[in-house]
Amino acid sequence: MIDGAHTGPLHFSLLTLFPELLRPFTQEALLGRAVTAGLLKFDLHDLREHAGNRWRKVDDSPYGGGAGMVIRVDVVERALAALPVQPDEIILLTPAGKKFDQKMAEELAEKNHLALVCGRYEGFDARVESLVTREVSVGDYVMMGGEAAAACIVEAVARLRPGVIGDERSWQDDSYSSGLLDYPEYTRPAQWQGQGVPEVLQGGNHAAITRWRRDRALERTLSRRPDLLPSAGLTPHDSAALVDLGVDFGKLAALGAPPPPPVKTKRRKRKPSEPALTIQAPTDGGEQ
Ligand code: ADE
């Protein structure tokens, strides 16, 4: 959990050629509510305002030739210098950046003020690198611009601030926060098109439900994202569940998983020649 030591809102400055694309995103649903509650703050900055020419042209053709246009470094420099308060981090959205993940989201949620710089066209002049604190990609695919990437980052970071989503348990159980993918959830109807709801979830045995959920999270992660398992903090019980799911001991060790707890041995049947075990009757009035 974010430590709660923040007194002010988490402030996002979004620099883009299309502020009107992002504006409604910052005003609706949980983000809009968090702004009203003073937990988040957004300001939008149009890079064209800093073009420095009457055509509001922010890009130029690349040195060395080639297709497409490149956003000028001096435009980004002026736009950043014009921010009324200097941010703690200036993040450039680019498919060539470091891949965004939950750990980075948690790190960013500790800050007070983040600037997100969104590109379009063929990208930025490489010298923009010297103006930013990090370059971030939201995945191994190329979009038409950085706005959707900035929206991803805002979504993932903002929800980690206390009060932004109602129930803090719901992010602690999340996919990735636990190191594993989320377990499957169900709600009514109990029967839908021949598909039911696992019986354990319909009973009141909370320990069994917790274990079932953990086992299903392990199962999902094993089949969909096995790369997450080595850093998921697996317990001996998790190892036992993985063995039940068909993981052999060699693979368990490769995943950095601890050995499963020793299997309880079945009581050996008494040979007829052995004396029977006698159980002493309680002398103090029975059970406590
Ligand atoms: N701009 C275009 N594609 C992007 C990506 N995958 N991540 C961040 N910014 C981008």
C-alpha cells in the first residue's frame, strides 16, 4: 500500500498535441470523482502552444531522410519550462521505453507530480531524452500516439493512491500486486448456459475459499504467465499445489519455489501380533 503520507493530491501534467482527447478521460468515473475529492489533479498542455511559429508546427523531417515527421526537441523544452511547477518525474511515452509494469506503477504512485509527454508521428528528436527522467512503453506494440499509453499509466498509478478506489482490499488482491494473476471471480446467476459456479465458493468455509483462490491463481499464472512465478513469493503450500497441477520437482526448483511440505504418512496398520494402543480416559472432567 502507498504509505498514506501524502497530504496533497497526486498531480498529473499531460503534454500532448491532442489535449481534447485526454480531457474527458480525466473527468469521468473514478478519476473524475477523485479530482472532485481532491485526491488527484490533472492539467493538460497543448504542445502546439509552444511551437514557436505562427503555423503552430511542432515537427520537422528527419535528418538523414526517411518517411514521417519528428517532434522537435525545442518545442518539448519550451512546453516543459512553461509548467508552473516543476514535476518530480517527466515521463516520455515511447514504444522504445522501459516496459511499464505494476512495480513501476507503485514507484510512481509515491510521487507528488508526474508529467507525461505524449508523442505522435514518427516520435521525438532523440535529444528529448535529456529533458526527461524516464522513457516508458506500455507494451510491445506501436500505437499512433502516446495518449492511450499516458491513460494506461494514469489508470494504473492513480488507483494506488489511498481513497481513489473504494475498497483497498480490491487492489491488494489484484493480479500483479500478489505477484500472481487474479483468481477467477463469479456472481449470480449460479447457473448460466450450462456453466455453474464452483461449489466451494457457495459454502461458508473461508479457509477453503482462500486456499481455492490461491490455487486457481497459481493455475492461471502457470498456464498463462509462468514467467511471473519465480518472483511471486511462493510458499511450500503453493509448491504442493503446483505439484498437484503437474509441475515436477526439477521445474519447482527452477522456479525458485520452496520444497512442498512433507506429505503426512498414513498410519501403518497394526499387525495382529502388536499390542493395541490404549487411550487414557481424561481424569479432569473431560475436554476444555
Ligand atoms: N506510443 C506509441 N506506442 C507506444 C507504446 N507502446 N508505449 C508508449 N508510447 C507509445
